[in-house]
Amino acid sequence: MTTEDILRLALDMAGLTEVPADTAIYCPGKGIRRVLAGIDLEGAELIVAKDRGFDLALTHHPAGGAAVLHMDRVFVRHVELMVRAGVPEEAARRAVADKSFEDRITGQTRNYERLPALARLLGIAYMNIHTPLDEIGRRRMAEAAGELSADARVADLVAHFRDRFGEFRHAVSAIQCPVGDLRSRLGRVAVAHGAGTNGGYPVAKAYFDHGVDTVIYIHVSPAVVRKLTEEYEGTGKNLLVTGHIASDSLGINPFLAALREKGLEIVPLGLVPAEPQGP
Ligand SMILES: [Fe+2]
Ligand SMILES: [Fe+2]
């Protein structure tokens, strides 16, 4: 397979027609057979990959080139997700405005050539696939959440996620409910994932203020938890945080399984497995 074929497969699996701004081939390759796959494959991992005879280092998080410069173009996916959940478009746009502005400005600080240049020097194919794999993970979580009734408790959703997905059972991290209460009614659920990064305070607020009772992020900052708790304590609103690496793995693993089916040898590095690993 070529790096292009691999990217195309990810887009197809995610139901996307265009390459998102946070996804790129830094150093193209063809005839790829052995792939090292991880969430953050950077300098050290590139050297190890080359040293151990891999043809491609396939990383999840954006690692260079234009993929690290335009995170604002991916963050607006939150708007689409909010609108689908019933948030009026104008309120949804307002909720992403500050962060999009910040991303546009801070993109300029990135040393975007460091890792692509290293991959070229080493002579190893190098690419990242971010939003398409997060979209796969988002759909899996949304589908599982849709299997519970609105009258279930938040704790029931945590149990259901663990039941459905080995990634959550095998992760060292736990699913947390830092805003609201595990005993609360689940109500309407929105999985706010697959949009570059979590939506912070304004996106969670927009969901809460427009009929969503339980918002799911894969990670969140303490400052956002404090602010949301202050505002929504005792209102029945909940923020469920599923854990970064477990949740990223949830979207990455089905894609790696599809690559294996195409005959590639895939070695995962630092992913949470869907199935228990042997000794
Ligand atoms: Fe991710
Ligand atoms: Fe991530």
C-alpha cells in the first residue's frame, strides 16, 4: 500500500470526503508492509521505527507541516456536532469563536518542519491521521450511548462503555464524571469528540443550555471543570470524561484492524488494546 491508500482508507471508514486540516502525509511512501502505529510518534520513535525496519511511522496527533498550523479549521467541526444535537447555529459558532481565533494566532509558533525533516533524513515514510480516526471513535461512543434510555443513570453509561469497549476496560485511566453526578439521569447525550480537541467551557455550556444533559469529552482541563461545576452544580447536567489515550485508541484500533486485513504488519506502540494482550 502507499501512504495515499492508507489515508484514503481512513477517510472512507470515517465517512469523510476531504482530508481534514490536521491530517497529513509528511514523507510519502509506497510498497508499505510494516507499520509502527502510535498516538505520538516523534523524534525518538522515528529513529526506532527506522532502526527496526518499519516502512511507515503512522502517528495520530498532528506532528508537523500544515497539519499543526490550522487547528482552527478542525475545531469548527464542533459547530456541526452541536447543531446536530440541537444547538442553534449562531450559538454554536459563538461557542468556538475564541478558541478558533487563538488557534489561528498560535499556529504560527509551531516548528512545523522539525519532524517531517527528520523523517526525510532517516528515509522513512511518515504520516498522521487525526480527525478521521477520532471520528471513528466518536461514532462508536455515540452509537453505544444511543443504546441506553434517557432515564438511565450516568453510571449506567460508564458501565455500558466498559462493557462494549475493551479499550475502556484495559485502560489504566478511568472514566470520570468531574461535573455533575454518576447518579444523575443520563438524559440527552452528546459525544463532543473528533473536532481537533475538546470544546472547553463554551462548547459544553452551549450543549447544556440547549437541551443536552450529558456531554462527553475525552479530556478536559481543571479550569473548565471548576467553571462548569460553579455554573451547573445541582442542575442535573453532567460532563463525562472518558480518558485521552483509551478514547484515542477506540478510534485507532478499528483502523489498524482494517490495515491488517489488507495484509500489512502493524505494530502498535502505546495504544490501549481492544482485546487483552498475551503474556
Ligand atoms: Fe484523537
Ligand atoms: Fe488525542
